[in-house]
Amino acid sequence: MTLEEFKSTVDLMTSHHIKVSRAYDLNIDLIDFCDTQGKLINVLWSHILTVDGLDWFNWFMYEKDGISGKVRNDLRAYNNKKEILKDLKGLHTFLTVNKYFKVND
């Protein structure tokens, strides 16, 4: 998966998350309504990424809050004392270098 394809896909996820969050701020709770879509997205990513790759992807998106478009700077991952996964490009590079994509271009 190219960086452009990866970024485009994650941007769609982020856009959806922002819309659901804005609705929630207006006291419209769509979280349960959209739960099925979240499960579907996870299934599709599991066909694109290895188990370890999906784990890192989910960590970045949901724990480091990449899904919001504004990653948390207080949460970091390291490899040999070097910080990794700082941003979306870094996540893509990490997944590619470690062969976590099941199908490579």
C-alpha cells in the first residue's frame, strides 16, 4: 500500500471520527449506531495488515489518537532508543519496513 493510499484511507477514517465527535458534542450519540462500521473497518484492516501490524496500527490510531488527526505527543513508542510512529508517515514507514502489510506493491 503506497503512502498516498494509506493516508487517503486513514483520512477517511479521521473524517468519520470527527463527524461522529461533533454530533456527540451536540448531544447526538452516534457511537453505538456506528459501532458496526468500526468493526467492519477493523476486519478490512486485518486483511491488509499482519496481526502485529494491526496491533501497531490500532495503537497509533486509538491510543495515540491518530484517529482524531492530532496525535498525542505524550505517548511514544521506541525502537532501539529511537522514537518511532511520531506521525502517519512514520507509521506507514514502520509498517512497510517491518513487512506488516500482507500484500506489498
